[in-house]
Amino acid sequence: MEGKILIADDETDIVVMLSQFFQGKGYRILTATNGVETLKQVENNPDIILLDINMPGMDGLEVCQRIRDYVSCPILFLTARIEDADKVKGFSVGGDDYIVKPFSLVELEARVKAHLRRETRHSFNTQIKFIDDLTIDYAERCIFYKGNKISLAKKEFDIVELLSVNSGQVFDRERIYEKIWGYDSEGDSSVVAEHIRRIRTKIASFTEKGYIETVWGCGYKWIK
């Protein structure tokens, strides 16, 4: 297989055309039609991203700025027109190249191959999750809100990791305690509630949204 390409464009016909073309060349394909979908697909660790600039809502420049600190793959902007000021802005947020529409598929494939050959960034498979304006970096064991780091103690991050990886699933205090502290630990599950209170307090310093929901009589779950 040639590699994994994320194609992000709000024009469905372009996504379909590029998907079929690159699949025929042996590439694995991920697709997205808006900024939020793009963030979700980035979690699947693409080798290169073809990113439309003019997507509605969260445009390609904002997406690039949001993900660049967490992904190492080349990002190629797709755009209908380009001026020098636009290029400067795109490169400043971490883009690697521009492809102007309409483009030749042969030229685009050559650009993709060239960027993959020249890719010298350290390759790593860190798992990242983007939830609204919250970013969880599981490799670095950090969470960020709009780029601001929220410092968590080890057990606090362990709880965030457990709940967020299993988003929507309810865990009671006993189960959280067993998974984080271990079956043989001395103490009791009441410590879980205190740790979750601390996590909520730290996140609340940046946003009113609560990511950990209490399911009364059952436990806790991470809200998608």
C-alpha cells in the first residue's frame, strides 16, 4: 500500500473523484466534508492530508492551525485561488504546499509522492482526540483547551483517558478505582469522586462545558 491520505473538502464530487483516483493507485483513503469531520479523521493518523481551505464553519486554515502541533504529516491545501498573502498565512499555520483548483490529477499525485518521499519529520503514532475546543494528547498525557495546557496529575489523566477513550460508556466508581488504582490497592472508591472533582475544577478554569457527566446512581461517563 502507498500510504493513507485524508481528503477533506466540502465539495462531495471532488472528494469522490480524489478518493477513486488514489484508491486506484493503492492508497488507503479517509474522507471529510467539514472541519469537525476532519479533526475526527486526523485521529486515524493519515500519512498526508489534502485540505480544502474554503470549507464552511471551521475552514482549512483553522483546521491546520488546530492540528499542526499534534500531527507530523504533510498538509497540502486545496484552493480555488491563491495570492501571496494567502500563501504566507497558510505556511504560517503549518501548511506544506498549495494545489490550485482546477488541478491535474497526475500533477497532484506527483506532489503527493514528492511530499511523502521528502517526509523527514519524526514518525510516531500518537493517539490524539479532538473534542470541540478540547484536545487530548494520549502520548504526552496532556490535555489542552484552545491551545492552553491544562495540567493534570497522573491519576487525574488516567481517569480522563479511561473515560474519553470509552466515550459514552458509564463507569461506576468501583470499576474506575479497580482500573486506575488496581485490585490490590489500599483505600476505597470514594477517592474517585475527589479526583473527578479536581478534573472538573481544572477544566472549568477554561470552559463552562463539563466533559465528565455524572449518571446518578450509576457512575460517570465522558460526553462526546
